[in-house]
Amino acid sequence: MFFFIKKSEDGLWMKCASCNDITYRKQLVANSYVCAKCGNYFRIGSKEYINLIADEGSFTEYFSEIKPADPLKFYDVKKYAKKLKEARKKTGNNDAFICGLCSINGVAAALGALNFAFMGGSMGSVVGEKISLLAEKAAGEKLPLIIVSASGGARMQEGILSLMQMAKTSGALAKLAEAKLPFISVLTNPTTGGVSASFAFLGDIIMSEPKALIGFAGPRVIEQTIRQKLPEGFQRAEFLLEKGQIDMIVERAELKKKISELLEFLKGGKS
């Protein structure tokens, strides 16, 4: 299981929601946000993943000025515009995807990450646009692309505009493939819905963190549809690795090292 970070009032200590162990923040960061006592992963945001993967001080953010609109004037429990405002205040980001250029152990690369804390990491028009722009920039500058996914799927508040992003991102990645540049997809907990059904599973290499929930529809929906009991561990990273749907499972602390090794092997970067 994965857990959100819980902060004390002064922010110096963090509590694991699994074993209730309280850890000094700096120690948790040094351990890649993994509980030293029980081994459970804290759920982290896009900035934390970028800090874990990119060389220190090398990341330059792009396309941060793009903001979502509210074309449908959507309203459910509250207005979509209000939800966006709350998500921006909570995360400090304009939308759920942060991206840019960096180096990874000296290899130049394009890097992006979804933030589950921003409306469940949902993919709306802005997320799709930024992923497409990043893929095009990677192709133009002949750089490998790495995307870290954490998402509940398409953003329902934008209707068909969200679903269109599946085709849009897939098309942008096809151009990257035509340029013979590698795309490494990193799946974290959870990676589901329209994200898993599009760019997240189009990687030349698909890796996952341990025990991550990965799939399209939820297990309950699938069981009701096929009227069968699902196997134990269904939609977890280990089950998908066994069935050949992902290439490898990588501990969070090893992500940078493994990505760097793959980039060198695929010869997709510029030292």
C-alpha cells in the first residue's frame, strides 16, 4: 500500500499511515520517501519525483504558464472552477503535470511527472497539451523522454476534451518513435483510466514502483462485468510483470540509476 505524507505542525516530522512510525523529515527524504521501519511508500508529488530523478540543479521547467479552462461550466458537488482554484492552492501548480528538460547522471533528457494531489492526477486538456509539447520538444532536440505517471484517469469535468488527450498524446509519442528516440514510462501508485490506456503504456521501456496499482477500470467494475472472481494481486505491479505487461519493477531509490543505465544502453541521450 501507499500513503500520503502526514506533517506535524512544524513540518519537521512525518508520520507513516501504515505503522504510525514518526520519522524526521530529512531522514525520510534521504530514504526516498520510504518508511525505514515498515518499508511502505509515501505517496509523493511531481516535484519530489523530479528531484529524485534529475541531477541537482539541472531541471528547467517548461510550459508552466498553460492553465486549464472550464469550457463546459461544469458543476457537480461544486463548480469545476472552484476545484481548480483549490487544487492550485494545495499544490502550487497550475495543473497536474510538471515537465521540462534536465540531465540524469549527465545525460540530457526531457522529464515530466503527474501529481496525484492535483485532482487525482487526472488528464485534462492542459495535461495532454503539455505532454504533447514535451514529446515534440524532445523530438526536436533529439532527447529521450521520461514520464512518471500517477493518475486516476481522464478528467471528467472537461468531458470529451479530456478523452481526446488519449489520441493526442499517443500521436505525439508516435513522432518521437519515428525519430528513434526512447520513451521510458514510469508507473506509480495508482496509474489507471485514460492515462494507462494511452501514453503510460506506450513506453519503449515500462517500469513500475513495487505494489503500484495499475489498470484501466477498478477491480470491482471488472468483476461485475465479467462475473468472475479476479486473481489475488490483480492489477498490482508484480502481477503485471508476471504477465508481461510491464518490463521491470524498480525500487524508488533505484529509479535514477536504472533510468540512467537504460538511457546509456539505448543511446538516446547526449552526455
